Amino acid sequence: MSNATGQRNPRTEAPDNPRARAAVERALAELRRGAAVILMDDDGEGSAVAVAAAECARSVGDMVAATGSIPVCVIPASRATALSLTHGETGNVALPCHGAGEMKFDPELARAIAGLNEDATLPASVPVTTADRLQDTAVELVKLARLLPAALVARITGDPATWARSEDALVLRTADIRLYRKLVDRPDSVLAAKAPVPLEGAEDTMVYAFRPVDGGKEHLAIVIGNPVKDGPVLTRLHSECLTGDLLGSLRCDCGDQLRGSIHAIAAAGGGVLLYLAQEGRGIGLVNKLRAYRLQDEGFDTIDANERLGFDADERVYHPAAAILQALGFNKVRLLTNNPAKVKGLSACGIEVVERVPHSFPANGHNETYLRTKAARAGHLL
């Protein structure tokens, strides 16, 4: 983590692996543009698979021809449950992507399995198998690319190096992804920019932009007034919500919470608003819109996320804690109705001295959303 002057903080540095980091970052970009990558066991001499993101894959035919095998679609068990498939798993499962009696890749079947076509009908009986280690890692890789957690995985029957050369494909090892996960899980960000930004109702405001080491979207620290650093600072953790914050969506209360926190912090004489790049409780804007479609079919916010294969809440609190510490704040009065935020921030080394309630009336469109927050997520509304 860097301090507020942009310098690295030596006490939080951990061993880096530039090769693994660069390899994974390049692979994530390949997956997002629809290409396949090769995933190998740690020693590079064991089994190998070709991996593509189900929602972006554009070269499945080439994958089948080159690998000599039909891909499976690997998804979280919660997605399989949403498809009414019988299984006894809690992790990831693999489903074949070919029609009954045909050893031919069926893209529409893959789309239905992945959750891209909720109207499609699956065959009467789809065999479900437990995902193996490489298949589990493939799903993790696709999620790291901020895509729907559904991976097309095909066994490479020939020499992986030959396949990589012929297809100009990147090669990863499972160890690379483990190392990369440690890098992105640790609270390491760099202060990229800062500037005074007068806000409506809080003109004395400084905005700091922190860039994560994985090249992801920047988090913002909005410091209002001149809060003291030797006592608990009034703080709000706000996950970005383009639909609510910018467009004024009435499906949630995010816009009210954002603007309300700015006014509350200004009225208190100063504090910190962290605007965190964790749209849709960490699933991203595109997947949040997919979840909205499911909510319109009668599923609540938690069920909709899980039907897509995500956890109910994918947010993490290490980035928030690290940014607060970099700015010199270690104690907070937290503006929130969510006990999980208190617990998560506390677990990351920030002392939450007080939870300050922060709720707003329903607007005629978000009653179910707010009821789900209270009944299933434990929010204190």
C-alpha cells in the first residue's frame, strides 16, 4: 500500500512475482476479448486445458478442432441448482456442451448453462460432474476477468506447447493464478492522483484516486473538511452504483445514501467517503443488469446473484481499510446499516468505534429490495 504521498509503505510489501502477474493480466485481457488461453498444472508437465469465457468465446470451433475434445461448461453449483439440475456439490460443476446423442458443440446450450439465455430449454437429462482442479481454476480465472462465472474448458489431447504455438495462445500454470490471487487480495494500491473538488453541500473537499495493483478500476477517497486523525472519523463506505448514483435509479437506495452521506459528513464538520469500485456488490455493472432481469421475474437480489453463479455479496474490505490507513485514519464512526461492513472493516485492522445509522425511506420501487436487505442480509433498517 502506498501512503498518501504516493510512496510505497515497506511494512505492507509482500514478495512479488512479475512474470506470474504479467502472465495472468495478459490472460484476463485475452478472455475478455473472446480468445482462449491454455491452463496447465503447476509443473507444466501434467494435464492441460484450453479455457474460454462462456460469455465472450468466439473461437469454440477452433478450440474443438485443435484440442480434439468437446468443451464442458464449468459453473458454480448454485447456477446448476438454478437450472434445476440434480447434484450434491457445493463448489463448481461441469456440464457437457453437446446435444443429446450428438458429439457436437452446441453454443445455445452453452449460453443457457452459462446464464446468457434464460429462455433456452436444457435437455431432459444433463449429466453433472464434479469439477476438477483445473476446471475450478478456470472459473476463478474468468471471475478475475470480471466476467460471468462460467468457463468453457476443453482437454488438450496433444502437446500443449504445439497447440499454443499454432493458436498463438497464452500459457498459464495454476501456480501463476495462486500467486496473482495473493497479489490482488492484499491491500496494495498506489495513489494515482489527488485534487480539490468542491461538492454541492461540501465545498471543502479533496478527492484522492487509488489504483489497485491488478490494473483494475480506481477507488476514490473523498475527504470532506479537515478531519482529525487522532480520533474516530465519520466514514462512509459506498460501493459505486452507476444506475443509482448517476442515473437516479429508483430500484435501490444508493443515490440517496451517497448524497446523504456527503451532507451528513459535511454537517459533522468533516470525514471520509470511500467510493469503492465494487459495482453491484462486487459483480460488476453488466452482471448487475443481468440480475435485474432475474429480479423482474420474481427473484430477490440475493437469489438473482446466486442464480448467475455469484455469491450473495462479492465485496471485500481490505482496499477500504488500506486506503483509510494510508490517509492516516485508524478509527472510524461508520455510516452504515450493514453489520457486515462493521465486521469486515474491523477484521482488516480498522477500529469501528460506532455504527451510525444511515437509512432512507422507500420510494415506491425499492420496497422489495429494502426488505431483502433487512430480512436476508441483516441490514438494520
